[in-house]
Amino acid sequence: MSWQPLLIITLSCLMLIPILSLALLIFSQWKHLQFKITLQRYLHSSLILMLAIGWFIEVGLAQHHDNKVNLIITLCALASQLALVIFAFIRVNKQQKMLYRANNFL
């Protein structure tokens, strides 16, 4: 069975997920806290999905010669998604602390 079309689709999905996550993170700048919390859940689940896709790519490309290029693409996409997850976590945590201080000021 030829894995090539399926691997191209998975690689393109793997590269589009961090781009979509970045766009949503920028869009969330003007949204309320509940949207940011929901976005944070999306980012976590998309990171897990990306790990599964990366595993599938590495298993599917064990016999191919361009394995190193696809491994570098996979690792860069995973690293950027992990950076977005950490940034979103810090941002939501900071906003929750500010909201807690504002509610308990007096």
C-alpha cells in the first residue's frame, strides 16, 4: 500500500495546526476570559493530536529516505505548538490572577 498521499495530508495538517493556533491566540486577545480558557483546552488537545500525527508519520516513513526532513518538520511544528500552549497557559493564568485580585480587593 502506498502511504505517500496519506503522509502528505498528515504533514500538511501537522503544519497547519500551529498556524491556526497562532491565529486563534492572536484573535483571543480581544475576547473574554472564558474564550481563552476554552482556547487553552483546544491547544492542549491539538498538541496531543499533533503527537499522534507525528508518531504516525514516523511509523509510516520508517522505510523512506526523506525521513530526516519530515522529522525536522514534525519537531519544529511540535515545538511551536508547545510554545503556544505554554504562552496561552501563562496568559490565562495571569488574567485569572488579576480577576481574582479585582474581585477580592475590598
